[in-house]
Amino acid sequence: MEYLSDLLGSFQIDEQTFFLSVILIATVLVIFSLFLVILGTRAPMKVRLEELKKTAPGEKLKKGRRLGNTLESIAPNMTPSNSKESQSLREQLMHAGYHDANALTIFYAVKGIALLIGVSIAAMLYFFVPDMPNLKVAMVISVAVGIYMPNIGLNYFVNKRQSRIRGGVPDALDLLVVCTESGLGFSAALRRVADELMISHPDFADELDTVCVKIKAGVEMSDAFNDLVERTGINELSGLVTMLSHASRIGGSLSQTLREYTEDFRDKRNQEIEEIAAKIPTKMIFPLLLFIWPCFFIVAIGPSMLSITSTLGK
């Protein structure tokens, strides 16, 4: 320390200036080091490697299965082996887009967790809010919500996915007609339609891609489309399966068959829309009776009634 003081004295630099200079140099070095670290993590080669790692199938599979493996480990023995309920739930999960083998086990694990949460809420209400009015009703409601909420959520996902797939069927049929009439084979046209619908209707495009893979693997076209109807639960496609299988057996034109089915499908959709529109007046009766007509009578007859009551009162 004395040597440093003598050295600083020889350069005519006081200790305060020296320490401030050391702090400044250390700060600059730290900032420069952080800049190099950040630049190294965002290097083009590393960025490209991270993108390739994210797009790798194994990485996606690992990320998608983390939660699934956790839930599956929670309930290893909760899934019934042979029962109508498990079969129905498996079909609903398949209609909702969950095709994994452990989907049913994960669903039962979610049901168990939801039931545990409902029972815990009921116990908290019983122990911490014993003077709550309608305590038993609240406890029953919490347990019931824990039991039935997973099924309600599953039905919601099934209806949403089926609605999205139904919305993509007309576009897919029109594109399929255009592709087949332009000279493409049915398998190539189906592959092109699946690629084109990947952005606008990804759920239906994924199902069509599965059909293409099955046909390419050697499965009969009718069997592949029957599996499509079974996976999606949309019975409107069964007519298409029947017409295509019949046309392939007798050697008919697939493009003409698709055009006729597209016209029939469009007419059927128009009839369904007309049926919904015809039901609207009947459904509007109850809101009219409950909300609109009382207000109308109050506005129309209210002033007259007020004047009559004031006159009779005098």
C-alpha cells in the first residue's frame, strides 16, 4: 500500500482520483463483457441451431409431453380398463383432437385433481366460514363443480373443434373439385387441399393429412375416410365416403361425384340455415313477452293511466 502511495505521489495523482479511475475501468469492462455475452448468445449460428432444435420432432414431443407425463404419473390406476364410460370418454377425447394413448389417463387425472380442489374448497368453507348462510348448498355446489367441470370442458372443446371442422368442409370440397378437374389424381388433390387449408382450417387440414398418410401407406380410401368420420365425429362426411367408395368401385368420375356432392352439401347447409332462421320468430316470443311488450305497454298506456288516476283522485 505504501508502494502504491509513493507511486501515486510520483505521478502526482491522489488516491480518490485513482479509485475513481479503477471504478470507471471496471464498469467499462463489465459492460463490455455483458455485451459480448449477449452478442454471443444471439450469434447467427446459435440462433439457427436453436430454431432447428425447436422445429425438431423430438423436441416438440418432449415439450408437449411434460405436462402429460406429470398428470399420467399422478393417476396410474384411475383409468377403468373395460367400461362404456371409458369408451365414450375416449371417443370424446378423440373428437376433441387428443389422439394420444395416455389421453384417457390424463383426463382421469384432471378429474381427480378437480375433485380434490372441489373437496378442499368445501372443507375450507366448512372450517373457516361455519356461519355462512346456505353452507351445505355451497359445499355441494363446490364438490359438484369439481366432479362435472372436466366433462363440461371436454364437451366444450369437442363442440368447438367440430364447429371448426364443419366450417372447413365447404372450402375443402370446392378446392378438391377444382384440383380434380384440373387433372390431379385424388390422392394428390387431397394432399394439395390439406396443404392449402393448413392456415385457414388447421384442424381439418390435419385430419386430411392423416387420411393422405393412410392412403399412401396402403389403406383403402373408404376405410381411411371412415376413420376420418370416426375421429372427428362429423356424420356429414359419411355421405362423401359412400359416394367416393361407390365411384371408385364402378369406375365413375371422381370430379363429377365431388361436384354433385358439393352441390348437395351446399343445398343441405342452406336448408339448415333456413331451418334456423325459421325458428327465430318462435324463439323471439319469450323475450318479447318478458322484456319488450311490458315496456311498450308502460310507454303507451302509462301516461293515460296516470291521467285517469289523477282525475279520479280529484
